[in-house]
Amino acid sequence: MADNCYVTIKHEASAEFEEKRSIFIGYANPVKSEEEAAEFIKKIKNKHKDATHNVFGYTMKKGVIARYSDDGEPQGTAGMPVLDVIRKSGVDDACVVVTRYFGGTLLGAGGLVRAYSQAAKIALEAAEIVTFEPYTELSVPCSYSDYQKISAELPKYGAIIDDTEFSDNVMLKIAVKSNIVLQISAKISEISAGKSAPNIIGERFDCL
């Protein structure tokens, strides 16, 4: 996976399993700020006020911000494993809360680490991990005759056509993977005999 890709989760989701009569419910949600993370954690805690523990971990801003809480479990057996699963998945801007209802049987430190890790893993999977790659947005002015030829070439480069404006000439607005901007620009220039020169108008991330 390229370093400049952005990996996150699509939506809020949950998943649960039972381990020696203890119920573990993992919740995952995309978050863009610590305020959003705090609100999500609060929501889950309010939903499970009767739970034995509500453990959480979150990371955002490419890992610059990362927090976790064991919420009463032995230190290092709950919150850190949850955060570790998020980090190893490559996911950013995500918060995971794992709720535990104690079933009467102690799991031991190793058992707790495995259980909280598993709950975080299945929660992230349920929330659908998605990868975004950097795209560059281009405007391409061209004649009507060149438009047909350029349009036929765009799919070969995986270009996304955002808009097409027809007036005296044609204005194409497209997005291409940032690492092929020079390549597609050269091809458009070749097709139009140098009359069409793409202009960069923006940058964004698009899902692979």
C-alpha cells in the first residue's frame, strides 16, 4: 500500500461474540476530531450503562492523535490492544469501543488481550475498511473533433469524468491518479497536436 493512500472505515457498525460466557460487543465509527470520538464513546457508554467495561481506542490525523482507555480492566489488556488493532489495520480517523458483559469466568491477561483484539477486529470489518488514493483534478479545454479522441483515451488511464461543458469548444473536467498526471497530459497534448493543455484545478482522495 502506497504511503500516500488514506485508509479509513465507511460507516458506524458493530459486531459481537462470546468468550467463556463474557459478551464482547465491538463498535467502530469514522471520526474526524476528538470531539466526535468523545461523542461516540459517550453514546456507547450510555447505551451500555449496565456493562462491566466500555473500553475504547481511537486514532486520527495519520496517527498524530491516539487515545485509549482500559476502563477498569487490568492495565494494558484492553484499550491498548484495541488501539493496536486499529493501527495494524492501517485505518485512520476511526474510533472503536468494546463493551464487555462479564460472564463469571476470568480470562486472564492473555485472554483479555485476545478478546478485546478480536472485538476490535470484527468491528472494523463490519464498518468496512476502505482505501482512498490521491487524485488530481484537471480541466481540459479542447475542440469538438479532439473531444471524441480524448474521450476514447480517458478510460485507458482510469480517469473519472466529473463534468463536460459544451459551448464554442468543449471543457472536460476530469480526475486522475496523481502519479499519472504528466503521462495523461502528454497523451492529450499528442492527440490535440499541442492545442489542449490540461490545467490542475484541485486535489482529492477517491476510493480505490
